[in-house]
Amino acid sequence: MTAVYGSLAYIGATSAAVLGQSENGGQILAGAVGIFFGASGNLLLAVIIGLACLTTCCGITSSAALFFNKLLKGRISCRRLLLLSILFSFAASNIGLTQIITTCRTLPRHDPPLVIVFVILSLFDYFIGWRKSIYQGAISLTLVFSLIDGLHAAGLCPPALHVTFCGKPFRSTGS
């Protein structure tokens, strides 16, 4: 896998000068394959990517259905959860790679702070114990600020709300 991803990174880095700027890596890869191998290369690339995505999709949808079936203690059948997972995946896949990437850019903005808070709380578990209220309070408060910051990154948050809750102290002093 390292060789595959390393090769893809190399193709992307060296082909941008020839192909120009693209909205996403899929367009660069398709253009590079088209230059090197022509239409038959693009057809082969489509088949390879389709099969790779199909196997990944089967694994993820079935795993998600089993996970939620166990989480919900069988209240919703595994079959129905699998159908919901497939329908969601179908809807998400039809918005296009560029839109998916744009939409997902805001997600990493609120995940790391939550993980950091959880890790810090876990490090002090000896002192605070697994008291649910401490974990819930810390994670809830962090989630509020993270969501406001994520909405700001997506352009959906009023600037005044973002500055009030997520503004950096001493920003005007250059610190």
C-alpha cells in the first residue's frame, strides 16, 4: 500500500505542471492516465477504482449495520440498517468528489479538540476517576466551541458569534 500511495503522490506532484490545477486528485489521476495510456487506460483505471471502492463499500456498510444493530440491541434489524447505510452512501456519493472534500473540510476542525480533551481526562483518570459528569461536562463544552469553529469554517456561522466564543485572546497584540 505504501508503494501504491507513494506512486499516486508522485503522479499528483509531477503531473500538476503538465495538467494544470485541478479541483481534486481524481481529475489529476484521470488526466495523467489519459496522457500515458489513452482511453483504454482510463477504462482500466475506472474498473480498478470501481472494484476497490466496491469492496470497501461492502465492508463499511455491513460493519456499520452490524455495529448499530448491536448498539441498538436489535431494535432495528441488521437488514434495515444495511439498507439505510447503502441509501446514505448512495446519496453521499452522488454529490461528487469535490463537494465531498469541501464538505468534509469542516469535520476535522471539531474532532481533534474532542480527542485532546478526552485524552487529557484519561491521563488524569487516577485523580478524577470515571465520573460521568466530569467527562460529559468537558466534552460538551468542547463540542460547543468546536461546532462554532466548524460552522465558521463552512461559512455558516455569524462572525460575531465566532469572535465571541472562539476568538483568540490577545490576537490584536500580535501574540
